[in-house]
Amino acid sequence: MFQHFLITRFNLKKTDWTTNKKNVPVLTEEWHKNRFKLFTDYCFPSVASQINKNFIWIVFFDTSTSDTYREVISSLENKMSNFKPIFIDGMDLFLPSIKKYIKDFDEEYIITTGIDNDDCISENFIDEVQYKFNKQEFMLLDFVDGYTIQTQSAIKIGKKLHQYNPFISLFEKNDNPKTIKNVSHRNWKKEKNVKQIRGVRIWSSVIHHENKVNEFTGFGNVDVATFFKNFKISQEQQSFIEANCIPKSKWKTESILNYISSYWKFIFKNFKKSLGVYHSE
């Protein structure tokens, strides 16, 4: 009936991506060391813990990846049978390589879902996406509510409201499918056929010092113990967060400001979309 692909790009070379938001060079040895730690602390264990195993996770690595990290990738592949690393030469081959891989599957429908290599998902994530599948020929699925974790300096976990986020999915007929990576997740705002889901928190962004554009925009009370019942990350990192997480009472003003800003953006984006502003861009 359908084949579900989770899609991640890791360290693909890109002409206009040479530094992070602090103007520090990326794709260096230090960058790889830090990014693989984030990947193995947050992203990989959260995907490996999915209750529903009916998906294929294709992760794209650059052909320049060193033998040291190829060994790490190989060990992860041995731990998770539906983790499929693919090595390509730079970002220009990303979308063509996705389509080439998917072309070998003859299911009637294709589901493609994005996840960044430094973020994490709840153990019910794949289930929740597939629950919404009903032979849609072309529909975007957007779970707009989630969480966010700040991992550097002050450790915080907050709720997050984010439309057209990196975790969106695309349902489509398997007839030369576009896939979710056809455009940047932000540019899916131009798509008319979108189903927004509210109140189901099945993803979490991870904010760290290497983020290119993201910053902590969390708000509200989040029970840490309840969070980790659904989000499986490395035990070492979970213990660190549990021991150091700052209660919301200590950042109450920031929480209120983030809440107001998040809902204002949410309402304004939906208003613009109702007017057809995005469709005419």
C-alpha cells in the first residue's frame, strides 16, 4: 500500500554553507566530532526506539566522510536494520539521490518525512504519521506542536509551536513523487493541501551552539520525567539533562515572551495563508 521514508542529510558539502551562526567553520574535524555526538545522543536513539518499525531511514553522508566516522556509521547500521546510510558527492546530488533510491519501490503510495540529524522524535512518531494516511494523492502533514531542548549553558525543555517545521511529512502517489525534500521545509507554506495537527507533541528540536539559525523559543511547563517516557535518547545525555534542567519558574519571563511570540507568528502565518499570500509568491 505505502512505503514510508524518513530522510536526513548529514554532512553534505554545500557552497553557501561554510560557517554556523557564530561564523565558526563547519564540516571541520571538530564539527564532525560534535555533530556525531549529537546524532548518537539524540537523533539515532530516538529513531531506533520507534514502536512502529515499518519505515526506512535514509541518511545522506558526503563521500568525503573520513574512515573514522564511516566506522561509526557502520556500527550504527549494524544496530538498526532500517537505517540506510547513503554516500553522495555534495548537496547538489541530495534530491536526485533520494528519488533514485525511492524509484526501486513499487508501492502505490509514498510517505516521506524529514528529520534533522541533531533533533529527536518520540517513540510514537512514525505511528502518528501513518495513522493519518488515507490514500491521499498529495497532502502535507504538519504536526505544529512539539518540544525544544536547549543543551548549552542553561539546560531547558519547553513546548514549541512551529509550522512547516523540519519534521513535516508528505503523502503522495508513487508516480514520480516529489518527496518532502523537494523544497526547504519552510517553503511548504506555499502548498494549499496541508493538514495541520494540534496538541500532539511527537518531535523535539535540539538547540546547541552549532545551530545555524535556530534559537531557544520554548515556553510552558514540561515534566522532564514524562518527556523521557516518550523520547528515548542516550542514557548519559538523559541523566545530564535530568540533573541540570532549569525549572520554568527560573525563566518565567522568557517563557511568557516566547509564548506570545510563537502564537503571534502562528496566527499571522495562518492569516496570510488564508489570504493566499504565500500561493502568489
